[in-house]
Amino acid sequence: MDAAALASKFPSLSGPLSSSAPLLGLYFAASWCPDCTEVTPAVNKIYESQVNGDSNKKILDLVYVASDSTADQMENYVPSQWDVIPFDQVEERSNLKRHFGACAGKETQALGVDRKHGIPTLIILDSSTGRVITTSGVDDVTGPDGGNHVLNRWKAML
């Protein structure tokens, strides 16, 4: 599915897909998930490392796709500079989870998801084409090098 089709199917992605950042990360996670609470700071560190006050030089935009139970949980958990799929957009969040096969185990049956990825999952897309660069973003960020140079590795995969 190309970027225009993704933006049409998932309206909350239209802004991030049309930004100047060549990469878009979809971070599927939840505040109540112990693995997510360990990984989220590492994902945010990678995001913050690229900004340095100049949003025009971003390589990566991030969108949080919540499996949180309430809007308050989501709002209190996600870093404020990230984009989010609004909590009240239940259908869009559910469809994103179905499309990418990423959700919490407890959501699998209710969503009817062919679950390929649990949470946390970080899927990196080429913003201009919508092509999946990697579904292993969490492993990349938390790997042995601590995520150093991961943005350049992903960019090189464009």
C-alpha cells in the first residue's frame, strides 16, 4: 500500500506521511505493558537525538498507536512531541493494528487480528512510498549498540 493509500485509509497518518521526515515510525505499545515501559525511553531517546531544536532536519516522525485502556493512560504515557492516533479514533487504531498485525495479546480476539507482532513493536515506513523498511525497530533501538546510528541505518534502507 503506497503512502497516499495509507493516508487515505488512516487519516491520522496523513500529516506525518507528508512531513519532510523520510521515515515514519509506528510505535504499538501501552502504558500498562512492562516491556513497553522499558523500551519507550529508548525509542524516545532516538527520536530526541535527531531533533536538536530543528524540526526541519528530522529523519523520523513517530506515531503512537495505543493499546492503553483509557485516554488518560495514553496521554500520560506518550511523549508530548510524538504524534498519536487519537484515543477516540478506536476504529482507526483497530484497523492499523489489523493492517500491520501488531497488538497486545489481550486485544487479539476482540480485533480479530492475525497477530504477527506483540507490543512493543516499532514499524518503520518510508514516508514517501509507505513501504515497510523494518518491523524490528524495537530490536534495532535496544540492540547491543544502544541504538547508535540506527536512524542512519534505516535511512540507508530507503
